[in-house]
Amino acid sequence: MFIESLVNQAANAFGCDVIASLTDFDGARYMGTWYSQQDSPQVWETDGATCVQAIYSNLTKMGHFDVYNRGEDADFNEITPATADGYCPDQSGKCTISFSPDFTPFFPNYQVIDTDYDSFALVYNCRPVTGVFIGLLTRDNIISDELYDQIFARAQELVPSYDFSLMNPRHYQGDKCTYYSEQLQ
């Protein structure tokens, strides 16, 4: 808690929004396939990434789970998939995702800030070194503009100091994509 408190103080000085933790996060209901509709730029992403999919599976009683991310470039060629270890220790929605077997973050780096589990999830991270990450995720790859607008408005409400004009363009999701099999679940 002490390290997380120091990191949060630094993040606040950096201009990060302080977002209340969830109190009833259900890791089991969060497992499964999510499609990224839009997110903020990150240094590890390929420009023009599209068809972005995340699969969370094999949740243990202790809150550990497997992460499988994949996407395609703008020409619909597969991007190298990324696997990670996830950990959501409690009902706060504050989780750690580690893409390196040699390093596990000391503090949450993936915070579910809102979800209904069935149609959308909003995820957030803000740290001085990595900057702000906001992800708009949905259970269905193709969604209505109405649902997208509702999710986007909710993100703006929860993260009011972020300049949403900096977001990546909305990701393509649809028939041109080659999605990973549901067998991972």
C-alpha cells in the first residue's frame, strides 16, 4: 500500500484523474473475449492497429488469469500476439497485467473503472512514465454508434482531465478481421 500511495501521489502531480475503485468487481464475469473499440496511444502499439481483441481466461480462486491480446495492422495482417499474466486480487477492479515473466508491477496498471460485463468495459491507467491509457472495450466486435457514443461519454465523465482528442481513431472491427478462436476460454 505504501508504494502504491507514493505512485498515486506522483500520478496526481502528473495530472492523472483520481478515479474511485469499484466495490463489486467480479473477475469471473469479466473473463472472456473483449474487443477494443478505441484507446489512447501507447508506445508498444503499432500505428493503425485494428481488429484488436483481448481474451482473459483461466481465472484462479486467488485472482490470477491468462491474458491473450492480438490485433492486425491497417492492411489486416496479423500483429504478433502478446500473452501476459493478469491478477485482480479483490473487488476493486485494480489489476496488474505483466507481459514479462521477469517483472510483475508493484502496483495496479489496469483499472476497470466501469463495466456491465455483458456489453462494455472501460479500463484506465495513468502513471508518470507511461502516461494515460484509456480503453473502450466491448463484448461484441461490431457495435452500434449509439452504444459507442454512450461508452465514450461515460469515459469522458470518469476521466474529465484527459484530452480525448488525443485518442487513437476508432478501431475497425468486422468481416475483414481474423479473430482468435474462442477455444482459449
